[in-house]
Amino acid sequence: MDPFPPPMGGASLILSFRMPTKSVLIVGGDALAASRAYASLEADAVVKVMVSGGLGAVCDELRWRAEHGQLDVLDWDSLPVPEPHPNSQAANTLKINRDVVALDHYLANTHVSLVSVTDTISTSPGASTARLRATHLARVCRTHRIPINVADMPDLCDFSFAATHRFVDPGSSSKSPLQIGVTTNGEGCRLAGRIRRDIVAALPKEVGTAVTNVGQLRRMAKKIAKENDVPSEEGEDSTATPNRPVPIRVPGIALEESAVEAVKRQMRWVVQVSEYWPISRLAMMSEREMREVLEGQVAHDGMTPTLSTIEKRSQHGLDLTRPLTKGRIILAGSGPGHPSLLTLATHKALTKHADIVLSDKLVPAPVLELIPPHIEVRIARKFPGNADGAQIEMMEAAVEAASRGLTVVRLKQGDPIVYARAGEELAYFRTHGFTPLVLPGLSSALAAPACAGIPVTHRGVAESFIVCTGVGRHGKSVALPGYDRARTVLVLMGVARLGSVVRALVSADPDIEGGGRRDGTAYPAYLPIAIVERGSMPDQRVLVSTLENVEGALAGVGEQRPPGMIVIGWAVLAFGRREGEGGDAWEGVLEDVEECVEALERRDRERVARWLGGRKWDVWEGLGAGWEDL
């Protein structure tokens, strides 16, 4: 048995090149060439693009970069050729030979580190000629000992481009030094991209910032090492294990240590921090904390100051206790109401991460009951006339709690960015030093109609939908959209103002005194409308009627059940009544539009009467079968 593992061939030697001042030649002017150019520019390489036709033959990105001095575009046809070639050859062969000779002459007189050929992709224009030429280009590059990559022709490649990702600092959006690359060695380029995305998604978003901070810590430690003439082999990279023992530092007990020994210990502590501190902690490390890790500077008497109390020191002599961290704010959507319609992210935020939950008053009790009892829950006091005051109160409470290091979940009904004032809260939190994490929720605008058996789009009935509000800032009216036969209108926060909404829609005058406003054509009074209350909850109620009868219907069903929303349009009758009757009423909704106005109204009223079973309105109580098991 071999004492060491035998090498298994078939892998690539994965390297990261240092490219400043080195030149990369890209043959091709397509989108792939632009991608290769961008990657090379990020590596500080000098980029030259070679293509027949020069600047006029490259894609928009390459042309822009050339015009802004980021790279040079060379016209292959204008490159000098040392010797003329016989004209007896076919035109295609002659062009290939001339290109090859021109490249050979160029490489002989110009320093190039890498060559990338991109015009050989099978879908590229002229790819067949480019692929014939690529074999000769590869031979020329190897003659000049220049590594070459030829897209879609792995047998000609000396190297391949990995599927890469460069991490950014989420706070500043600046690029970090951390890059990852995935290669399948030509076995599955598309799969490599997917694997890269999975890796990126699995890593903490602040991992790039952590690398930046550790790099700064290393430079600080190496600077101290250089000032004390410590050999480079005693630096961080020479430490095979982060657990090599160092003297325990106890308060009040002097530890004799030379300047060189102190520097060696500091380099080992850099390894300790890199190995054991959480990524989030590394990302938060300030320069002051870095100096504390390294003890600031070596004492003049050869002694180094102590770090911590004996109760908090680690077995390696370095305090690894986590300091008080800055809190965070999570803006989460609770969905339409049913607990099973919470997203997994919001469920985890409420049950595993929250220290305090600040909830809107419309979030149903079954959702709030999921929150562990030890977590504080506050309900917004958004009573009539107090909406703005309650909003400010909740925002201030969130900032105060986060400033104490707590994780605050700001819980909103539906989706937080759909008429839930999340934009105001985002701006407020950012001005107070917190960038919230936004967890989307299942919007009631779509989920409530679905639970009511109303499709907001349906072939032959509704081709689009629009979501709007029934009330503007400070209770002012808003302009509702005009009538479009093929469109469903979804109105949130409009049930309490149903009268003004209906008047704004059906009135011949688009500006109704004492009512709302409308932009566009008036709605027919017989158009179907549904009011969905407490959508997705066991006590869900759906009132269906027409615009001309819905006010009386709502008054006749008794006490309202907020929250509610309004659905307007022919999609309301698409699936018929709750018991399934009248399900054919929608047929021909969009095919009958060529009829005269009188005939169309007569046919529409007939379909509405068939849908409602001759009644002016109908009520559907509760959820459909099966919800009780979810």
C-alpha cells in the first residue's frame, strides 16, 4: 500500500493569476468577448480585442469600453502581414491564412500573456470559418508559448474560464477581494454556473467584507513583523495548525516575552481569528478591534499587555468572546392570513430569530400564535385618525430595540411592499443606521381572490390586472383606472369607502364631487364585483354582486369582517357560483365586443343574471374543502 495518496488524473490545476500590466488578447467582438474583457479588466490586465472590422464590428459594451479608454480594439484586417500570399487560393482559405500570419506577426512583436478566442461559439455569425481558423491560431499561440482558450473547442484549450463570482460589501456595494470559481473541466458549463449560484447563496452575504477585514488585519500584523525583523516564514501562512499553544495571559501576572515572540504570537492570533470567529463577526471588525487583537503595539519593556480577565480568556490566550453586536430589523410579510401561507423565511424569522415582533393590527391571531411566548409582541395602534402617529411609534420602537442589539421583526399583512408603507419604513430605518432585510409575503391582492375562487386572469375573460388603493395619503381620494373589458381591477383598502369607489367608477363625470376620481372610460353598472373579507381564513366571506347593487348588498350582509378587498371585472364570474352553477357565464366575454352597444349590454346582463341565479347578490361563506388539513 502506498504511503501517500496516488494522484488521480483528469483534474485541472486551478490557479489565480496576478495580471497587473499583463496583456490579454481577445479574438472576437461578441457578448462573450465582452464578458472575457470585463473579467480581465477586473484583474487589472491590459485588454486588447482583435476583430475584423475593428470598432464597428464589436458589440455595444466593447465599443463603449474602447471609447472610454478601458481597452483597445484592433482591426485584424489592418494588421501588417510580412509576406504576400498567392491569390490562387480560395477566398475563404486566403482570408484564414492572412489572419493567421497577421496574428503570428503581432504576437512576435507584442507581449501577450493569454489569448481568448470567442467567435467560435456555434451560434455566432461566421462561426464555421472561425472554427477552421481556430486550429491554426492555437498552433501559433503554442509556438509563442502563449496559453490559449478557444470557446466551444476544448481540445484546443490550454486553460478554461471558471464560472466565477466576486463578492461585494453589502454596506458599501464595493467589490471585495473574495472570488470563487467553479469548473467542471468541460463536462457541464451550464451546470458549473448553477453550482456557483448555489455556493454563493449558501455563503453569508458579508463574507466578502470579512475577507477584506482579515486582509487588513494580516497587513497590520505583517507590518509589525517587518518592523521587528521577524522572518517571513514565521508569518500567518506558515502556521499549519491554528491551535499551536501560546502562553496563557493572566491579568496581574507579568509574562516575559520578547518583541519577536510577541510578533509570532500575534500572527498566530490572526490565524485564530480567521479560523474560529464567525463570518459575521469578522465582517463587523473595526480597526480599533483589530488593534486590540494584535495588542496595538509591542510594549517598550518587552512585555505585552493583557487582553482579558482570566474567566474570559481562551485556551490559546486570545479572548474570543463575542462583543455586543448591532441589532437588525426584518420587514416581513405575513401573507393573506392563513398560517400555512407564511413563507418559510418569515416563519423562521418569527420563531427562531426574533427578539421582538412589532405587528400591524391586521395580522391574524393564528399567525401571532406561532411566535414563541418568550418573545415580546407589540400590536400597532393604527386606529382611525391615528394611522400616522401609530406608524411613527412603530418605527421609533424598531430603531430603539435594534439599537440595543435586538433582532426586530416588523410584521405586516400580505406583502410588505404592496400598500403597506414599507418604503417609508425603509427610508426611516436607513437614516437611523439600519438597512432592513425585506422578506416578501404572499400578497393579499392575489391570494385572497384565489382563495375565493376568482382568477385575476383567465383566458377569454381577463388578460391583465391592476392593483390600486381605495384611499390616498391622509384619507384623500385617489384616481382609479378607467374601464378595460379585458382587465381585472383589484382595490385594497377600499371596502370602507365602497360608495365613493363605486361612484367614481360608474359616473359619467370622471371627477365626482364628494366621491373619487377616475382616469378613463366609465364602468358599466352591471359589471361583476366581489368583496373578499378575511381572505384565506376559516371565516372568509365573499360577497358577489354588480357595481349598481353592491352597496345595498354590503349593508344587507351585516357586520363587516376586515381586512377586505375589492375585485372588479368579468373575471369575478369566471368560475361561476360557489356551488359551481353558472360556470359558463363567462363564455364569449371577449369575443362579443364587436356587437353594438345595446346588444352587448343585453348579452352582458343576461350572463350576469345567469351567474347570480337571478339574484342581485350572493354570499360565499368559509374556505373551500381541504383547507382544514393545511
